[in-house]
Amino acid sequence: MFDVVIGLAIALSSVLWVEVVRDVYHALAHVWQPLYRLHVWHHRVFRRDLSVVSDTIYRQAHWYNDVPEALVMLAFSIVPWAIVSTGNWSTQWAAWTGSIYTGSFLLGAIARGWGIPYADELTDVTHRPGELTNLPSRWFVNRSYHWRHHFDNQEAYFSGTLTLVDKLMGTALSLKNKRIGVTGASGTLGRALLTQLHKAGAKVTAFTSSSDQISLELAGSKLPVNTITWTIGKESDILAELEKLDILIINHGVNVHGARTPEAIALSYEVNTFSVHRLLELFLSTIKSDRDLVRKEVWVNTSEAEVNPAFSPLYELSKRASGDLVTLRRLDAPCVIRKLILGPFKSKLNPVGIMSADWVAKQIVNLARRDVRNIIVTINPLTFILFPWKEFCVATYYRFFTKANS
Ligand SMILES: NC(=O)c1ccc[n+]([C@@H]2O[C@H](COP(=O)([O-])OP(=O)(O)OC[C@H]3O[C@@H](n4cnc5c(N)ncnc54)[C@H](OP(=O)(O)O)[C@@H]3O)[C@@H](O)[C@H]2O)c1
């Protein structure tokens, strides 16, 4: 039994290893000219709907890119065997699994290079032509995930089968040239997020309920950003602006602290729950094409008050309701929806917060680039255990007791 487990672990590790080699080779091909000269054939092949420009170029691309890539993987597949051969295990044979696995890719690439009928359909699944119907997946590269490497940003989305290397390198989501809007823009986190997103190459838009023009403080100078004024309850007035965005970050929020008047209840729910939900639905209504499905995203700042006390009951109630609605809507949303689960940081809303908004914003951007869908930034270790568990249970409950529209 022990041998089977060890053998399985060695076999899986050897497959993981060759996948890492594949993705590192791919990333290298984008920065090292001699490799890029071969790899560029792969980028010449496809139109935006992933149909091929010409069968001749398609076949050539396999000889110049896919076959050399598989040969490099095959050469490096010896490494796991070299490592385990130093030990005294009876399961050393399992280390060759990566080589056999790579061999199947090599044969597939050769078959496509030769133009053998159906070889492309059977072995080149991330480049099949046609409409993109699924959201970019989290752990295994699907067509939508890989499409972005060709047509969103060639300096990101390098992974070929598993998304692990992109997650490690921070290339699993590119923010470069993305049009990103942030609500609550005049607030502490709003400004910090706009700054970090601008630094990441995004084109930012500030959505504010104040009449102020929003500017970013960059290296001692002020940079005014595109600023849109909106009012709670009149979300549909900004539909045209939402249509222009790739990513909407719903960040505005209010904390009535110890108040429990009818007005405090109404304000908390109106700002933290209902306006968030209305904006979310409006933004989802702007997703019309398969390209929107792949490029657009919403991030909702719900807070770790979803699972922990914030010592402000109305804040907790309204944020939890908002978080639960996001969980419900995520079940069949037409684009990726991320949650921001943040611990206490210093701001107008929380003057005794411990973290700094700048640091929190930096972590949010870092984790989003690693395609983390529930972005937790907190000093409370319990949140890292409680939130995923709560999210899983609530999502499962909603999945069983609700029905999709279609
Ligand atoms: N601070 C924390 O410890 C903490 C922890 C977890 C989560 N959060 C969440 O992080 C987000 C940002 O909060 P923050 O700490 O940066 O607080 P903040 O500095 O007070 O910013 C909140 C912003 O929300 C907008 N807002 C407030 N009331 C509004 C209203 N009635 N109508 C429309 N917009 C309104 C305002 O921006 P505009 O004037 O630009 O519209 C305000 O500046 C909030 O959702 C908050 O719940 C905060």
C-alpha cells in the first residue's frame, strides 16, 4: 500500500514537473528572441475566433513551436528519474510517467505537423475554433483561458494545461490596458486601489458620489483620473459608463457603527447591499458577447464581516446580505466575480484599523493577478479557515435549493 502511494506521488510529481517545464519554456519564448522566432509561428496561426489563417502555417507552427517544446519537456523529464534513482525505492519506474505523458504531446504535435486528419481536434483542444462558451477556468487551462494569451495580452496567460505557473508568476490575470472602474473612489481604499491598478497598467475610472475630481498622488505629483459622479438609487444613469469597462470594482460602503435607528438600518442596507446588488446586475447586463464573458469581471468588496464580528451589527448584517447575494449570483454569472474579504485597515470608515489601505490594495492586485477568486487580506488567521468553509457551504445550499433561469 505504501509503495502504491509513493509510486502515485512520484508519477504525479513527474507530470507536474514536465508541465512546469512547458510553461517556463513558453514564458521564455516570449522574452528570448531565438526562441520567440520559433514561437511566433504559433501566434501567426489564429484569427480572433481561433480559426486558422492557413493550414500550411498551422502545420508549420507545430514543427517550429509544439515539437521543439515537447522535445524540451522530454529532455527535462529525466530529472525526476535522476532524483528518485538516488533513493532506494522499488517505485522508481513511476518517475518515467512524465516522459510517457510528454511522449503523447510529442506524437500529437508530429501528427498535427503532418496534417493527419482529426489530429488537431483530438489533441489541440485549447485552440478549437468557435464561440467561447465557458468562463476562464481556475486550475486547468481551457479555451477561454488560453484565448486571452493570444488576444488579450501575450505577456500573460503562459500556462498550457495547469494554471499553476501563471499563478506563481502573477500572470493568471493581466490588468494591462484593462479599463477598470472603482466605486467609493474618494475613500481611502478607493484611492489606494486606483493607484495600484494604474501602476499595474490599467486605465482607471473613478466612480464617486462626491462632486470632487479624483486625482492620484504619484511620485509627489497629482494625476487627475477620469471621474464619474453617481448617486445611490440612480445606478442605471451610469449604464453607458459601465458598458465601457472591463472590470468593475464595487468598493463603496458605509459603517453606521453603534446606531440602530430605522434610518441607520435603511442606510446600511441601501449602500452596502442594495446599491451593490443593483450595480452588479447592471454590469452583468453589459456582457453581450463571448469576448465580454472572457474579459469582463466584477470584484465586490464584501469584508471579512461576512464571517467575523465587526463590532457593528448593521455593518455585519448588510455586508453579509451583500456577500450572500454575490454567492448566489456567482452560481450562474456570465463573467468572473471576485470577492474581496478584507480585515481592518485604517480609513474614514474604520479609524482604528490596523493595516494600511495602500498595503491592502497592493495585496488585492497581487492576488487578483494570481486569479484568486476570493481575495482574503487580513491579520485574522481564522478568516482563512472560516471564509472558504462558509462560502462552500452557502454556495452548495444555494445550488441545491435554487434553479438557474434557463
Ligand atoms: N476599513 C476597513 O477596516 C474595512 C474592512 C473591510 C472592508 N472594508 C470595505 O472597504 C470599502 C472601502 O472602505 P474604506 O475603509 O476605504 O472607507 P472610506 O474611506 O469611508 O470609503 C468608503 C467610500 O464609500 C463611498 N460611500 C460612502 N457612503 C456612500 C453613500 N451613501 N453613497 C455612495 N457612496 C458612498 C464614499 O466614496 P465616494 O464619495 O467616492 O462615493 C466613501 O468614501 C467599503 O466597502 C468597506 O466596507 C473596509
